[in-house]
Amino acid sequence: MRIRVFSAPHLHEALSKVRKEMGPEALILDRQQSKDASGNSLWHVHAALDAVAPPLAKPVKPAPQPVAEPAQAHPLHADATIRRLERMIEGLGNRESASLRQALTEGADQRAFDLLLKLGVSASHAFDMAPDFARRNPTGSKTIRWGKRINPGEQRHIVLFTGPSGCGKSTLVAKLAAHYSMKGIRVALASTDTERMGGLDSLKAYASTLGIPFFPLRKAADAGDILRQTQSAQLLLIDSEGWSPRRDFGLKRQTALWDAMQCTQRFLVLPANMDEEDGMQLLGHHSASAMTHLAFSKLDETQKPGKIVNWAISAGLPLGYCSFGPEVPEQMGWMTDHALTALLGKTGRDASV
């Protein structure tokens, strides 16, 4: 039997090394946590693999065979192969989850881990978050980047919101416009959603109701004029046309408009009711469009809000605004570790009722 030790800062990383170098048949013998020379956490996983290989049969020279036309793969065979691969991947994921759960020695931590998995948090992140979540401490404070709340009363901000069609960008912009206007902040609105029929209507109506200026932004040449006319505004909020990873030509066209507006922050808005993999595809575009923050909408429309943890850590972007419903300006705020803990806790309690 061959025994090796794999070390990494996080347990799931050490387990991943075991799977990569020794395969899924490796037996986990022990897990130990220590500190390195700098005082950082370090996990050591002892794994074993049966190294006894079956005897090799004496090679037999095959008889010459007539050359045949290559067989075409039957669709049913391909489907069966895909299903087997999916089951293998699912099995590896379940094995990793079980290993991570077992490494949590406290029963309360294991129950918190189970609940976080149920809420959609990936196993590796749930392992890191479980001890704090079990004790109702701020969750994700060490694994997630938290944005600094903007303060238009101290300095002017030009804030862009973009994301997929129907994600709730316009509603979030309207909520923010109403919220800051009622606090005495001078607000102006702009929108690049000029190609779609009726794309400007809802936000224009909100602007009229609030009594604040509204500007359509059709081309980069309009930016200079809009910036001059909104010089006195402490907060300029910019709505944008929706886009998708499969049809991102709209994103490429709008990037020039955003650059011309000299945005101080760019928020990528992800609806919490979106499929997690679709959200991951969208996040693949945030570097090219120079996003600075993540914002989440429709948090009241999902039973698995934990996916926003996976999105946030995958993107590496600081979190900002979040929205829970269509009411303006209610049900909106800035996402913090305390807010995330409350959100996960409430959804978990509601799901258990």
C-alpha cells in the first residue's frame, strides 16, 4: 500500500490534490490541521492507495484483420457515456462533501454545513463558513470581498448597472434614485437601453415622478453633454441594455458608452433566481467590461440564495447593493456579512417550516 501526505491551506484543496494524483480509489486515512511559519492554517491529508498491480498477461500477437470502415458512434451509446460521466462527477462531489463534513468535529458545525449545502453553497465554501454560521456570527467575512458603501453626500458618484435582460437593473436603479432623493441627495438618471422598444419608458416614468432629470445615452458623443448637464448632481445612476453571454454584441457596443461616461463604479447585477451555471457564464465577461462590484436582485425569488456566495467568490468582486422585490424604494440595501448571515438564516428557517 502506498501512503502519501498532501498539504494545502484549505481542506478541500488538499482533498482535490488526492483525487488528482491518486485517483478516486484513494483511501483517506487522516486529516490534521496545523499552522505554517507565518501562522496561517495548513491542512495535511494522509491518503493511501493499493499499489499492488495485477500480473501482466503475456502479449499475444494479434492476427491480421481486414481494414474496416470506422464505426459511427450510436447516439444511445453516447448518451449512456455522458450519463456515466455525470454519475462519476456527482459521486466525487458527494465524496468530497462527506469528507469535509467529517472534518467538522462539532455537531452544530456539521448541521450548519448541511444547511448551507441545502441553501446552494458549494461544499468547500460551506466548510469554511459553517463554524461562524452555526454560532450566528457574520458569515463569509473572511472568504468574500465586501464593498465599501458609496456616500454621494461626500463625493460625486457615477454608477453604472448592467446585466442580463430582465435581471431587475431598472428596478434597482429606481429604488436607489428614490432612496437617495428622499435623503436630500441630488440625483440624475441616464440609460443606454435605447435600441429596445419601450426600453426607456419605465425609468423615465420614475424620473418624472421623483422630479429628477433623465437622459437617454444613445452614442458615445452624447456622454460629454450629459456630464455637463448633470454637473450639479451628487449621484448619476446609469441603467443599461440587457445582454447575455451567447449574444454579447450588445455588451461590446455598450462598453464604449460606459467608458465615455467616466463611471466611478460598475455593478454587474445578477438575479438570484438565475441558474447557477448561467450566472457563472455571465461572470466570465466581467473582466472585459471592467466591472467593479456585484449586485444581486430578486433575492425573494429563490430557495437557494447560497449560490450568490459561489458567484461572489468565483468572481472575486466586492459585493454591493441587493434587492428583494419590486417595491420602490423598499426592500433594497447594501450587502454585508451581517446581511448575508440573516438572509441565509431566514431562508433556512423558512425552508424547514
